[in-house]
Amino acid sequence: LPFFKNEELKVTFLDVGLGDSTLIQLPDGRNMLIDGGGLFGDFDIGESVVAPYLWDRGIEKIDFIVPTHSDNDHMEGLFYVLKEMKSGVVWTNSLIPFKTSLTHLENFAIKKRIPIKDQKNILKNFNIEIKKIHPTKEFVSNYFERKENNFSTVIQLNYGAISFLFASDIENEAEEYLVKKNAGKLRATILKVPHHGSKTSSTVRFINAVKPQVAVISAGRLNRFRHPAKEVIQRYEKNNVKIYRTDLDGAVTITTDGLEYEIKTFVR
């Protein structure tokens, strides 16, 4: 089908069970994929969910692939995407201060002759700014617990009056750091809730700093970790935040022209 460029930005939080995968379709026709779900036994989320979703929408190339960290439920599905689809560049998180399976993904990309770049200011074009705000070198040098979740890439996307914050798997330590270092700059219209709604994340201070209108939780139905935690849901509800959950709503798609936004869910 022919593609007609317009001024709409579309963000889809895919239903990948307990994991993360977010597709960003830019107004200029380029696509960004943040994480790719996991590999659970013989069930490859990349092969069974992510790639079929992309192909079903006529997407044959991912211009920007962003693995936030090396947890299975975020990264393993990206191998199939890299193998079977055209890819522009992999933006990797070089500030994880210990060896992780991200190295395997980078090596796989190199074999496919896909460029590897460090996550910095990722993109600024068409009145859209996409930038990495975490982790920073300062955080890496001063945080010694070595919980990899807290080194997850956090991305801000600003388009006109509408903004997104993709918080990956950060927990309360990284949230606290972000609040201190980004006073007044964390606000976002839509928040991808940290760490699947775990009780170790979404602190009151973090929610108050972001002040989201909408919170999207990526979680597996009846998952063994019992994500999202009841107390986390209550924190968002107390702040009058509209909550969407992939375990209940399926894929959540948000379309915006930079002024207003519309939300559609796969399960209606």
C-alpha cells in the first residue's frame, strides 16, 4: 500500500506478555522500535508477535532499534527483528557498567552490517525531539548496587504540546536520581510506567514530577510477579491518571498531531 506522509505521530505499546516493546511511527515515515519482548522457552515474541505486527502494517524497515537493557523480556525478541527485517541503526546503551547480553545483540548487528551507535540525543526532526535522559555518566559512577534495571535507558519524546516518557525498567533509585537532576523537566502527557508496574517503582515523587495524564503498563496476564502491584495502581489513580494495561487492553496505540491525542486499544 502507498504511504502518505502526514503530521501524525503514532506510538503503539505492543502486547508482548511480561516484557516491553514499543513502536514509534514518525510523521516522516521512519520507524523506531524500543525493545522487542522476550524469548520464553520455544516461544519467540519477536517472531510470533512483534515482526508479524510490523508486517501486518506494511512496515518492512525499522530505522532505529533501541534496546534499553539486556533483560530477556526486553531484548531477546530483537534478534528475530534484526534477522528478518531491514534495519537502519541500533542505538545501544554503552553506560551499563558491566558485561551483559547486549554485547551479543551488538555482535549480531555487526554481522548483519547494521551500524551501532551510542545513545545520546537520538533524534531531532520534524518538530519532534527524542532524547535519552538516563543513564548518565554521573549516575553510573555513583550508583554501586549494580541492579541493571536502574541502568535502563529512559527516553523522552516531545512533539508540540504532547510528550512521552518511556521509563523502561527503572526502579526507585533511578527514579529518585531523575527527579533530582531533571527538576521541572520530567513532565509528560503519556508515561510508559516503569518496570511493568512493580512495587519497587513508580514512587510518589516520581509520579508527581512526571504528572502524566495517561499511564501505560506493559505486563503479562496473570504473570508470576503479580505486576502491576495494587499499590502502584492506587498511586496513579490517586493522581487522576488514566491507566491502560496491555494484559487487559492488548496493544495500546496513541496517535497525536502534537496538539491532541487519541487512544485506541486492541481489546475493546
